[in-house]
Amino acid sequence: MTVDDLHRTIEAVWRMESARVVAGLARLLHDVGLAEELAQDALVIALEQWPQSGVPDNPGGWLMLTARHRAIDLIRRNARYTDKLAEVGRDLAVRQESAEAELIDELDDHIGDDLLRLLFTACHPVLPAEGRVALTLRLLGGLTTQEIARAFLVPEPTVGQRIFRAKRTLADKGVRIELPPPDELPGRLASVLEVIYLIFNEGYSATAGDDWTRPSLCEEALRLGRVLAGLMPDQAEAHGLVALMEIQASRIRARTGPDGEPVLLLDQDRRLWDRLLIRRGLAALARAEELGTLGPYGLQAAIAACHARAVTPEDTDWERMAALYRVLAHVAPSPVVELNRAVAVGMAYGPARGLEIVDALVRERALRSYPQLPAVRGDLLEKLGRLDEAREEFRRAADLTRNERERALFLARAGR
């Protein structure tokens, strides 16, 4: 294995395991900022040692154990952490991996999942909504500030400030890394659902880099969503979000071609769609419908179900989809929802009708750097035969995106 190959391997391991390492350290230290710093220290040690010793059989466990050892050493050296040391270990046997696992398992909580514990803590009411989401995406999604900025459609420095302020607030307020009591869980659910879906979206359509998708992020979001739905069986939106993610995840294999190039929804080989995930998604949607009126996630799941139930693109119920988008725009208005509604309207009633909606969005500040706006407009213009205008829109979309696969797709459409 070359040095470059090894570094790519370490980077991949870090992407998959960093959230668990940070969550475990946060549970130990009750300090989110310090937990992230020590996790980064473990990564640096891996970069120094693995080229000589090789990648361990359990790289995630190696990172966790290394980071915990550093945390315990820090606690021992620093007098102000004496009380914390007494809380998390009886003696130095906590250095042993099995003893550490036993200690954490024995602590009293009603879920027993470090990631969920950190997730609910990052969504603590002492933080503003945008700080909760940004911090959780950073800690549990492993996303960069650039990737989070794209998810929020805000400048990158703004996200960095939100994350810094959120960490400082949690430390200043002495917020413990723990789950809220069961009676407080419903009130904290909305922020958690939002975070999980943003993590899923980054996995489903990567912001930057050479990969069109990051399936591991989708899998992690699905895992968290399923656990939440099990924790709150009577919350319709928890089931609605799971339904939405299951149905969307069913298409992942079909979203890329043999060389990793993007394949758009209407061009996908539907035989590659995962029917098990579709069945699970439709079942979760039915459960959400049983519990009452659909919320934003349930409505998006119902829209996704229109695709999942269609054997061919021509079988898609575009009129129902356009109607569902109208309801969604009323329940959770946003320029992105309107842009998606334009696509459905264009398919149901003709590209001219869709273009009317898109043209009304051109001056939206939130969409100025959003590559999908010119991409959708270019698609509608192409269908109307206005090819020169369409070409310019696809070129503009290519200039705006930071994902190399997406850029190639837009440039190919401009060339066509």
C-alpha cells in the first residue's frame, strides 16, 4: 500500500468513525469541544503510526481506545478534572477496552446509544436552532463547514461562527452529554429530525469532492432515524422521516453509472432500486398516515412514493406530486420546495408552467449560489426548444457546484 493509499484509507476510516469517537469522548468528558480536539489527536497519531505499523484490524476501535487513553491521561494530569475522573471510572482499569465498554453500558439511560445521546445534547434548548443543526452535522455527520454551509444555503464563515458559539454555550452552561428525560423528548424531536435529514441529504448528494454520493452517511442517518422512530412510536413525523429516507436510499445503486457518473432519476434503471427499502419506506409512510395529518417529512415521503410506485417514468403520477408539493409549500414554505414544485408542475402541465414558477425564484437571495436553480431552469428551457438559453443555464450551474461529478453532468448537458 502506497503512502497516498494509506492516507486515503485513514481518511475513509475517519469519515466513518469520527462521530462515534467524538460521541464516546463527549460521554466521558461532558465537554463537546474537548471531545472533538482529542478525537483529532487520535487521528494525528494514526497518521504517524499506521504507516509503520499498518492499519489495525479494527481501526475504529483503535481510534476510540487511543482517544480515550488520551482523555484519561488529561483527566489525571489536570486537577480540575478530578471529579470527572471519579464519575467515569473506579480505577485505571478503565484503560482496558472491555472495562470501558462495561462502564458505559452500566450507566443509567433509556437508550444506551452514545450517538443519540450526543445528538440530543447538540440539539439542547440552550442553543439557537441553527446552532443545534450546525453543531450536530459537524460532530455526528463528520461534515465540514463548507458542506454544512451548502445545506443551509448560507456563507461558510456564518456556519463556522455558529459551531464555535454552540460549543462555547454548551461549555458555559455546563450542559451534560446525556439524553433528556422521556417527557422532554417530543419537544426536542423537531431539531433532531432536521439534523438527521440534513446528514442523509449530504450522503445522498455530496456537496463537494469526486463522489456523487456518500452511502455511509445515508446509512448512519437511516440508523438514527429508525432508532428514533422506535423510541417514539406515536410520533408521525419520526415515521415520516424514516419513510422518506428509506425510499430515497432505495435508489442509491441506480444513481451512479459504471464509472461513478451521476444518473438522473428519470434515466435510472429501476430494476436496481432496492425493493426491500421501498417496502419498508411505504410501511413507515402508512404508519405515519395512521397517526394523523402528515407533516413536512411525511409529505416528502408521499412525494417520493409517487416515484417508488411507478414502474416506468411515464407511469409517475405527476399531478398528484404537484398537488403534494403545493401542500408542502403551505406547511413548510421555502424556495427549494418551490423549485421542486416547478419540476413536478413542468412534468404534469408542461414546461412553460414550470418555467413560470422558476422565473419567480430567480431573485431569491437564498438560491443565488444554489446550482439546482439554473439546472432546473436549463432543463425547462431545453424542453421549450430555447437551446441557447438552456446552454447558458447549465454552464452557470456547473460554475456554482463544488461537486466534480455534478459539474461534469452540467457541462455535458450544456454541450449536448
